[in-house]
Amino acid sequence: MKSFTILTGIAAPMDRANVDTDMIIPKQFLKSIKRTGFGKNLFDELRYLDEGKPDQECTGRPINPDFPLNFSRYQGATVLLARENFGCGSSREHAPWALDDYGFRCVIAPSFADIFYNNCFKNGLLPIVLNESMVDQLFKEMYAMEGYELTIDLARQIVKTPSGESFSFDVDEFRKHCLLNGLDDIGLTLEHADTIRAYEAKKRIDAPWLFDVVK
Amino acid sequence: MAKTLYDKLWDAHLVKESGDGSALIYIDRHIIHEVTSPQAFDGLRLAGRKPWRVDSILATPDHNVPTTQKERANGVKGIEDPVSLIQVQTLDDNCDEFGIVEYKINDSRQGIVHVIGPETGACLPGMTVVCGDSHTATNGALGALAHGIGTSEVEHVMATQCLVAKKMKNMLVKVEGKLGVGITPKDVVLAIIAKIGTAGGTGYAMEFGGQVFRDMSMEGRMTVCNMAIEAGARAGMVAVDQTTIDYVKGRTYAPKGDMWEKAVKNWREFVSDEAAHFDLIVELDGSQIKPQVSWGTSPEMVVAIDDRVPDPANESDPVKREGMIRALQYMGLKANQPIESIYVDRVFIGSCTNSRIEDIRAAAEVVKGKTKASSVKEAMVVPGSGAVKAQAEKEGLDKIFIAAGIEWREPGCSMCLAMNADKLGNGEHCASTSNRNFEGRQGYGGRTHLVSPAMAAAAAIAGHFVDVRNF
């Protein structure tokens, strides 16, 4: 996994509550058996005016001129500003894959759905929870200033605005450690293989009906 | 110390705790399907890893599979969509390579992951169950800790038999009283979501308690737990009782003989203690719940059948009001329009929420001797598994639907998420027994109304929503 340390980048808006993962990446694109290439279909139904098909070139498709990510001022954005309950619905990890593939490295919102929040950390994408009034302030400042950039310092757990104001955020220690160092958590878990085996051995005695049944 | 059901399930599966609150929990059952597993298998191969415990995994294709007999006749090769074909074939290849038991496309045991888990006894009380699908919470009806995971976690569980997790908070949704005639588990869960909202359960494990759930069948409990995620909770669950034990007994993978007695004794522990602490308790009066219909593009946008489409002008929160206006526009509805005045173009009875035998029976009872309204372009019943389909056919339910002009299909996820050919056209309204009414969920521009199987069946006959209690 790629690491996340300090990021400075243009912020772009997804200004509505309850953005679900179907909206982030519609189902027809989940037929892919790869992890990459989802960026061109991120927010497909909002971004384009026609119905998107899997394996289709997107360059010639009609663009929705009213969708902010299509505005020239938000091109190259790496930080997505969003509203409450971002990423609700389906557990598809294709949602963070699509955000990452598009170029986003960080999503800031007042709240996230649990599974999406968790999936972000597995892909080097940092979800940040700030309270509603802070997020509101960031939205207002971003709309008022073209080229509005935010700096995110994961080690210090702060979001800094162009005026120098900073907001601190919470992040789980273990997740922070993995993200800062780009660590694959399977390797970390396997360091405890003996503990897992010991648990399993006891369980085979206490609850034998759980083993060797489906085969 | 008094513990909740969730506390007990957590404690029983705790392998290792770290100082920062994250923990390793042991996973007893892992169900996989074609959409969220290919990248996980790739990851295993790339790192030269193998599944930790192959016998903990059960696989079946469900999301992409066609539901017409014509396409199903030739198995995987018969799938007309070449991209879907590759995905289903990839699951077969991966399972064969790693020696994982898979109910392949035309195996009589194939079905929707969350239907076959409980049905075969692969998922049992007291277990931890995961699957790369958010509706895994369905299995919580057994008194299990079951939730959806992402693909990286699918790989993690395959490689380590564990999940890195943080303990959730405890929430109790208590519905006391008796449900009225014609009120189903789907109406109960929709009413709960309408009350607490789609983020109401975020961060919580949600236990359903009270008279209504004690009286409810296992199939009904599955419908309720299935939609816990639509209220924001990754896991929904119901305490183990005699109904649970009776349901599990005799299933293919359920313990037998002496082992059965030992297991039952263990399972009976999986109930919340009388004095257990819940961080949040929500109460509803079951006797007041009416048949529910969703009008908008979020599962919390739900009203009773005798109600009207809400008016955004009455909403004070600006973000919510914006959402309502956008939803009305997308759905092509007017504020204050009676729900009964909404006409439907298609009807879908199926999905991991409502495709079990009781659901099919409830729909058949409404349809019996009647005919689909001519204005309804298509109505279909998609059983949740080969076993459900066989049972329904044994009872002659398929004939009731076919006589009414309603299609009887092969098992799969079908129009719930429209990854196969079953989908809504642009602007079409659908009475659907599925779980999500998000924009585009059932097809580009499609307009979903979430209802119970009986309500969907009644809409198919009437052509518009009607109160099944007076039908």
C-alpha cells in the first residue's frame, strides 16, 4: 500500500448528504476483476449525461457541465469535501479504488459510513472526520476562492487552510501507523500466527462443529 | 458483569487485543461471491499465500448470474454478457485452484449468498460470519456476529482467518406489542430506518429485541437484520431462542447427534443478559406500524401506505431539504401526492431481503386467482436459492404467479442491483422487495419503491400502490 504523510492539494466539492457507494461507482463497473481503472467512472451518473457502459472509452462521452468535478477550477483536485454519511450502502471497495484512481488521496466529511471508512485505510486513502461547522466553513472558503488548497499532515493530525488556520482530527493509532508507513496489514497480522493457532486449537475442542464441515 | 449479545460474540472470538482498542477477531465462516473476491485472490497469489482454513469458506456466484432459464441452460458459458461471464468463470477458477467448496451456477444449492448461508447450516448461532457484501448482517438473525467487509478484508480473512476490528457500541432496537394483520418484517425494518435514519446505527452493533422479534419467524428476522446496514449498522442481530434452534436443526452443515446437544447448550448462551448495558436504546410500538412504501432515493425516505409524499417546505434542516427536493425530482413525484396514486411499471419480488420461502408464499397468497395489471410492463419473482425455488414449486406457488402473468425466474440477486440483464428502464417506477432505493441502483434512471412482498404483489395486480390490508 502507498503511504500517506503530508498532502497539499486542491479541494473539490461533493456537496450533498448520504452519498452512497452506488453513486460513487455504479454497479456495471464492478464486473471488472481488476483493482485499477475505475477513476474514469467515478460518480459516472452525475459526471456524464449518458449511461456508462463497462469497458467503454469515456473521452467522447457527453459531460454534465453542472457537475463540479467537471469545472476547470477543480481539475487535479486531491481532497474531496463531502457531507454527512459519505460512502453509505454497499461494501464495494471499488468506491475507494475509484476515488484513488481518479486522484483523490483524502476525503473530509462530518461523518462516514463504517465499511467505506474502513475500506479507505486499506488503500492509502485518508478519510477525515471534522465537525459539521468546520466542514461548512471549508465548503464556504473553497467556493469563495479558486485554487483553494488544503494541507493535510497525518503525523500531526491537522488540516490546514490557505489562511493558516488549522483543524485537528482523530485517527486510530494502528491505522495511522499503517498509513504513514504504507504497511500491508496481512503481514502484520501474520506476525501473530502462533496466537491465532493457539486460539484455533482451543476452539477445535470447545466447538468442534465449526470445523471440517464444509468440504 | 452483565453482557449484551454482541459483547458475548465479541469476547468469544477475541484472539488478541492491542492497547489502542484495535483487535484481531477470529472468523468462523467466510462466504464469497464473484464480485468482491477476484482482486483478493490476486492478492493472495501475488504474495504467495494460501487460504488459512479452506473449510471455513463457502462460495457461490449470485450478483451477475442471469435469471432466465434460456441463459441458465448452458451454465457459465450461457451467460450472454461477456464481462459477467469472465467474472463468474474467475470465481470458478479461483475456487478450483484453492480447493474451496463452491455451489456453481447451476448447482441445485446455488443462490444468493445470504440466503444459502443460513439455509444450509453453513452459518450457525454463535458464529462470526463475514462476506464481501454489506447485507451479510442477514446472518445475525441466527444470533451470530455477521457483517460485510471490503475486498482487502476478504483477502485478509482468507490469509489469516482473522479480521482487524474495533469493538462497536451496543444499540438495542426494541419493538414491543403485536403487529397488525398484513404487517410484515419488511414493514417493521422500514419503519425503524424511517425513525432513526440511514446513519442512525453508524458505529453500533444493532440488536433487535422485544415481543415483535420474539414472535417473528427466522425468515422474518433475516429480513430485519439484512437491512441493519440501511440504518448504518454493519451488524444486526437477534438473540438465540427456541425458534432459532428449531430452524437450524437438521440443516446440511448443522451438527448432529451428541454434537448437536453440545452445540445447543453453547448457543443458548448467546442472549443479552437482563442487566446488560446498551449505549443507545430505540423503542417502537409494533401495533402502530402500517405497510411501508419508500418514496425517495434513500431507505430512510419512507412513509405509510395511507400517507402522502412529504413536502420539503416542511423540513427545517437545509441539507435535508435539498436532499428531499433532489429526490422528488429524480423520482418524478410531487410533494403531498398520495402514495396510492403512484403507478408502477415493473415489480420485483426477490433479493437477499425478501426471497425466502415465506416471502414467496406471502406474495403468492395476494396474487392467487388474480391477474397482473396490463399497465405493468413486467413483474418477476426471483427465488433466493435453488432450495427455495424447489420448495415453492413443490407447493405449486410458481403456477400461481405464472397464471397471473408474473414471471418465475432462476435464483440470483437479479434486479436488486441490476448487474445482470434484469433492470429498470430510465424513469420507470418499480415496486421492489429489495433493500436500496438509491439513484440508478436498479437501472440507469430507475425509480425504486421499497415494499414488502405482499405489497409488491398487490401493486402488480392493481398497477399502483394499494394497502394490502384492504386488498
